[in-house]
Amino acid sequence: MLSSPTDTATVADLLERLGDIPAHRVRLHPSPGSATEQDVIDIEAREGRLFELVDGTLVEKGMGYWESILGVAISAALHAFVRPRKLGYVAMSDGMMRILPGQVRMPDVSFTSRERFPAGAFPREPIPTASPDLAVGILSESNTPKEMARKRQEYFQSGTKLVWMVDPALRQVAVYTDADTFKVYDTTQTIDGGDVLPGFALELGTLFSQLDE
């Protein structure tokens, strides 16, 4: 079970509850526990910085240049498959989603089927209430195992069916079908869309080779 904001007595408690993340990723104004979705929107518009909202606390997304390169490549491959078939929507790391009450997450790449939205209509609000069918996390140096485990738990709790955890350093992808069940693939292998995107395939050797170009 996830901890609640009332469990936080010290800064150490706060960082532990957020997944033992580095302190520099936690924004202190507004104070932890009091932040809102409007703060997420306003800071992105004013400063161009991306913060997830976790238990009323603003947590900056950890994302570097390599991670961004992989995110673009994955989103391009997904979009090329999804768009002609009119299956839904592919978003990148600035795609804010209210996956649970009070929890705003921004998968590095996501696919959300039309069925997730009323009448299949594209969401117009800055932060739609939706859970992606596929959520992709691209690990950076500031991400911790505990942080990513919490994210996976929240995604699957909200209705996500498939999570890819991409590790640029090891050049591997862990494919999760629930919060704890996964299989790791390397550059000699191909991952697919499973039941979420039947027929989709992504060669990991080709994906990770972009880091050498």
C-alpha cells in the first residue's frame, strides 16, 4: 500500500515516500503536500520545467539527452503504427495524465487507446483523467528502483496494461505485464505490443544503435 502525506514528519520521510529520490528533484514552493495540478501547468508554461504531482508534492522529471533521443525514437515508431490504424494517441514526456486522484504522471512515452476517452474524442484539457494502455519509462541517473516501482504500481492500479522500462546504460528493456511480472530484452531481441498493440514490433538493436550515431 502506498504511504499517505500524513506519514511525512521529516525531509527524509518525504524522500523515502517518493521513492528515495534525490532531494534536488523536489520543489519546495509550493510546499510539499500543498501543490496542485494548476501548479504543474503554470510551472511548465512559465519555466519550461516538467514536474509530476505526487501526493501534493512537485517532483521534477529526470530526463537527459540520451533519454530524450530514445523517447523520440520510441514515440516515432509507435506513432507510425498507431496513426494509420486510428488506434489512439501517442504522447511524449510532457503528456500530463491524471492517472489516479491527486496523482499526475508523465510517462516518457505513452499510448492511450481511443476507448479510454468518452466517444473516443481527443482530450482537450491540459491534464486529462486517463490511464495509458502502454507507459514507457526511460531510466535516467536520478531515477531510483523504488521510485520506478511505485510508478509501475500506480500505472497498473489505474488500468495500464503494459509498461516498458528502458535502460539506456545497460541497453535493455524490461517489459512488465503487471507491477512485478517482467521479462528483460536486450539488443539481440525484439519487443512487441502484446495485447495492447498486436502486430507492433520494435527491434532493440536498431533502437539503441542511435546512441552511437
